[in-house]
Amino acid sequence: MGHLIPSVVAIFFSSLAVSSGFELYSKGLDQVDEISKFKCVQEGRFSHPKTCGSYIECVRSKKGTFKRRFGNCHGSIFNETLKHCVQDEEELHCKRSSRVAREIKSDSMLNSLCNTIQYGFVCADCKTTVNCVEGVAYIDACGAGEMCAEKSEFNGAVCYPNQPESCTCTKEQTFRIDHYNPKMFFYCNTVGDEPDLYQCPDGRIFDEGIGQCTNGLGLPECQTKGHFALQSDCSRYYTCIEHKHGWMQKPFTCNDSFMFNEFTSQCEDPCTWNSGMFTCQKEGRFPDPLSCAHYYECVQQDQSFRQYRRQCPSGTEWDEEARGGVGHCVKKVVSTCSPVVVNKCKIPDGWCAAVETGTEEVEVATTVSPEQVIEIKQLREEKQSLENEKELVNRHLSALSDTRSVLGREDRYDKL
């Protein structure tokens, strides 16, 4: 029983070290006693009171108290002025502890982060700090609720609670690129979620705009074969060719001010594309370019047109050839209607000249989406319908008032 208690105590402190980020010596517990004597009075990275090859980090918590973390310099010494490990040539009388520290793993994949500084603390990603010692990267994972942050009080990176904001979940159901490593990303299901990092495959980088891993050219991964426009910049497009080892992707760029049209597989002037917008040019009924089940009525008024969007009854569609070319809603037996498929490319503001229309209903630029055009038309139609109803009610009221006036006069005549 006497041998069991020290073992239990050792296990307790070992688990404490792993969960809280403390570095403990594998032999004895006197090092823990030295740490417990050290009191944090401000944030920063400070020399260990007993050994110059180690340091203590003081990080302020949300409650205002300090959390202490113990680290070592892996054979070098700690410089409190620079707040990081340095070579020991300048301090030959430095006293090191004879105990062996628990080893923090180095990562050769991250040594490139230490090429320029040799010594110091940097962020590898939102959840990993790197202690550079003689150009070698020693990694340290941040705990729950902590992110790697660059802080002047520490003269470099440190695991810090809920900072920086770019490494936290501020919006729900969104993908966010890692602030430090474009190959990494995390998904936020709800606001305040703990970031769970993922890495793009094969050296690809994450595009936060489309929520996908892309290659160095900013192209999304191939899913099906064919020619595809880059949605964020349709002057660029790519082909996806399937082979036995996966996908081969080739990028292309359109000349001048052209954009790639996926429906024709050609580079074209986007200002000539059919956006599905309709404006009255003459009186009559005309098909809706975006919907087979709708049509437009154009009624001339003064020098412009009033434009109404109507819907055919269920099970029918508009046929502009019906009734001798006048047009009518007919049953869908063999449909010859082919609605316009709106191109997914976003045409920048000012790319095309504004549309000049002869109608009172629609005055829009080509940058307005067809859905917005339809909504504008419907709102204007509803407004006009309400105005017509209001005018009709006013007429009835006026007629009723005249009737009452006449009846009043007749009643007076009867009395006379």
C-alpha cells in the first residue's frame, strides 16, 4: 500500500501536465514545487527560477486569474529580454537542471517556419504553436478554448484563450480558412464552437469564398468531366479529364473582356447573353423567357407600356403559336418550350451598359438578376392593382354620394 500512493500521485501530476500544457520533469516532483512558488503578476514569458534552460508562461484567463505553463528550450537557454530561447554562448555560467524534461516532438515538416528566425515562437496553425530552437520546430498543441495568437507581451506566438477572432467561430454553419495556414480550414456549426481543423489534400489550399479546397491556381476539385467556368472569375475556365489514376485538370483564360459560357463551351461577350429579362416592345401577350408556365401582357399607355406577368392554370403552359399566333395557355402534351437557363457567372457592375426600356415597369441594369427583375415586376403589378381598386372604390363612393344628394332633394320636394 505504501508503494501505491507515490505512483498515484505521479500519475495525477502527469495527467495534469498533459491537460494543462505544463512540462514536468520525469524524475521527482520538486520541479512542480518550484513552479508553484512562482507567482504571475503580469502576462508574458519569464525565466524559470531554478534553471536557465526553461521558462514559464503567464496567460490571463477570462476570470482575471493567471494560468501558468512550463516549457523548455531543448538544450538552449531562455532570454527573458527577448522572451524566447537563444544560444548559450553569452551566458556560460548559466546553471541548468540535471533532470531530463519530457520531450516535445519536433516536426521536420514545419522546420521551414524557423528558417528565417532560428529562435522564437510562431503559429503553425490556429491550434498549434511552434518553438523554434536552432532552426528546429518543436510543436505544442493548444488546449480547449485556446488558439495560437501573436502577442507583443510574449514577443511572438502563445496559446491564448479565444484569440485571435479569425480562429474562432463567429457565424454558424460556415467554413473558415485557417488564419496562419491556407491549407487548413475548420467548420463552424454554431457560434462559439471549438474549431476542429481539417487539412486539404495534395498541397491544395482552401478557398473560403466557395468553401472548397482548390489547387494553387484557385480551381476547385474535379467531380465530373467537362468544361467549367470559374464562378468567382468567369474569364477563367478549366477542363476535367478522367483517367485511371484520378482526374487531370487543365486551366484556360479567355481573351480580352470575354467570359466562358458553359452552355456553349465558348468564350463570349457576356453582355450578349440572354439573361431572361423581358421588356415590352409592343402590345400583346408574350412568353416568359424564364418560365413555360408564365406569360406577359403588354398594354400601351402614352409613350410607354404597362407590363403584367400572368400565370397559366395548373397543367398548362404558354404557347405563343396558339390561336393563330396570338398565344394562349394549352395543355402540356408535347412541350416545345425551352426556358432560358441563366448563366451562373456574375458580371461585375459597370461591365455592360444599362438597359434602356420603353416600359414603365422595368428600368434595370444587366447586373440585376432575373429573379430580382421578376420580383420588381410583381411588386409593381400589385401596386398598380391596388391603385386600380382604390380608384374604383372612390368612384362608387362618389356615385353613392350623388345618389344620396338626389334622394335628399326629392324628399324635400315631396314635403312641399
